[in-house]
Amino acid sequence: MNIQLASSLKSHNTFGINATGNLAVFQSAEEIPALMEKTTNSPTLILGGGSNILFTKDPQGWIWKNEIKGIEVLDETNEHVIVRSGAGEGWHNLVMHCIRNNWGGLENLSLIPGKVGASPMQNIGAYGVEVKDVFHSLQAIRLTDGELVTFDQTGCAFGYRESIFKRKLKDQYIIVSVSFKLSKIDHKIKTAYGDIQKELEKSNIQNPSIQDISNAIISIRSSKLPDPTELGNAGSFFKNPVVSSSMADSLQEKFPELVHYPAGDSAVKLAAGWLIEKAGWKGYRRNDAGVHTKQALVLVNYGEATGQEIWQLSEDILLDVQTKFGVTLEREVNIF
């Protein structure tokens, strides 16, 4: 374990916000009981890759940074494999490991920043796939008594960018490992969402492999989303709103080019990026806080923006979209 008092958190969040806090870094589940004793109280914040957080102030108390790594096979049949990863493993590193072994299921989630431990917490998703689609189980330590608890799919209560760890059990557990059930044969490739098919056609790929899908998504994401090592950001700042089909129909009458997708049960998912761009925010900049020039869903830090400035920009966007479309956007990024 590594204890750092009054440490700069700038390199620990992808927005590059210059907050300060007491940091405790651990690399194994076995270190956690001692850490609980050493820091006296439960942590104020569990930090992974810092890719889904916006610091609007200096956090008080302790910040625990999860760096538990390692990938292993728990079980394997002719058709499936169950892979377990440490929660501090880089998400994209896990995806690439699975693709190299020809295990299907995670390829559509290529190049998503952050750590594995955040994936079930956020139920991360992209290009028609969510973590819940391949989730098997996770292990987490309960902060009240240090007990290791296993959660299955039902126990996680997954929703759209949601899980029980963001609501009912928020700040009560530390996820130490996550397991996924992946396909070895007869894996159903998903190409219908976004520009995947167009990207495959550029290379004249008609029967794509999981590697082809991953390559296509990496290309798409790289062309639209800024590299946080070059321009501070946390990826998609807002969730895609889900509205009733009647509301979607009404909006489409006013805006025929409205980008939308079926969401089941007479619900429709709207593209938050399209709404923000249509409202005129794409490329907007206020001092060093701005909206990305290529993807309106992404808020960026051009260098010295404060977390409060980025939060205020997001607030102005929320109010404007509500006024112009009658749609309430919700932040995907955690505000601290």
C-alpha cells in the first residue's frame, strides 16, 4: 500500500483537474483490511482510472485508488470461457487480451477508457453492447466489516449506465474483481449500431471477425473522441435520454433528421450528442472549458479549466436542451 497525503489528483483523473486529496493506493484485496485500519474511516471515494469523474472541489477524507491487476480463466468449455480480471486492470487491456484469445463478447467495447472495476458499476456500453450482456459475477469487499461478497447478474441490478453500486449500495463496497462469460464459437457479431458497417465496408470486409469489429470501433472512436492524454475529457459526459415513442414521434415531426434508436417497451433512445449539436453547442468554448469540435457529447478541458467551470457549462447545456427540445439530459460522469 502507498499512502500519499495532500497529493495532487491531476494525473489521476482524465479531465486533468488540479484537485488535491489524501491518496491511498492498494494492489491486492489482502491490503484492504489494513488500509481500513490505517485510514480509520471508510474512503470518501474509490478511484480507478479517473475516466468518469469530475472534481469540482478538493475531496475531503481519503481517496483509495484500486490497482488490483491480473487476468485469469476461471472455467472453460468448448463453447464458452469465464474470464476474471482484477478491478484495477485497464479495460481496453482486458478487451485486447480477450480478442487475442478469440473470445467474443467485448469487442464492441474496445477503446473505452477506465478500469475493469468501473465497468459493472457503470454498466458501460457502446455500439449496441453493454457489460451486462457478458457479465458473469464480481467480487467486492464490504466496507462495514471487510467481508468478501460475490454478486451475480441479478444482484447487480443493472440498468442503462446503472447498477446497484451507483444507487442502493453506493460507497458501501470495493469491487476487487469482475468475471465475464465469453463465446469461443458461434459468437454473434453485432454491426448494426453506429458506423460499424460503414467502417467495415471501407476495408471491403464482409464476414468480420471480432478483431475486425474491434479495429473498426477503435478507428471510429479515435476519429471522433479526443485522447485524454492530449485533451482533458471523460468521454461521453451525458447519457442518451430514453423517451416515450409518442414523444419521439412528436420530436421527429419538428426535426425529421432526429437521431433515435428503439429501446423496447414503446420507448425510444435519443442521441444526446445530436440534441446538443442541434442546440448549437458543438465546438463551443468558454475560457478553457468547452464542447469538443467533433463530438458534442464530450466536454473538454483545454488546459486550465476548473471542475466548477466544466460543471457550469454542463448545467447550461442541460437547461438549453430542455428548453429547445423538452428533453431532460442526465450526466453520465460522476460529479465530486
